[in-house]
Amino acid sequence: MLKLFDKNHNALGILSHYKDLYIEELLKEGTKSMSFSISSTNPMIDKIQEEGYIQTSDYEFVIKEFNKNYTSQQCCCCITIKQ
């Protein structure tokens, strides 16, 4: 389950029906990245924006890139570091 938040950490809803969810750990940098694709017809598509946040059950990621095309969008995120 992916929870979507805006730039101010206001909850926007739950993302569902995404595909190709991939979380990668970058050992050299000590960080993680996440990517997934989502259909352009998904009702939450207009709420996804760069610098917004996505929470998984274990981590929180900031949306760094959101590539749009005709049938699906690719979302790329980096883990947030809380101090």
C-alpha cells in the first residue's frame, strides 16, 4: 500500500493499481530509491506531483520525477532522511 501526501505532508489518499514497484538500496550512498508506473486513467494521477511524498509500510519517499506519456506515468522517488 502506498500513501500519497502533498508537499506540505497533507494526506491525499491511497495509491492503488500501480505496477512495477521497485525499491533499490544504493549501498555506496546509503540511500534508497523507489519507482513505479501508474495508469494515466488512475483517479489519483492528478494528485501526484514532484516534491510530494509517498509512504510505504517501512519508508517515506519524496517524489523527484514524474514522467508522463499517453498510457502510463513513471514515478521516481528518493527516500527522505529525517534528523
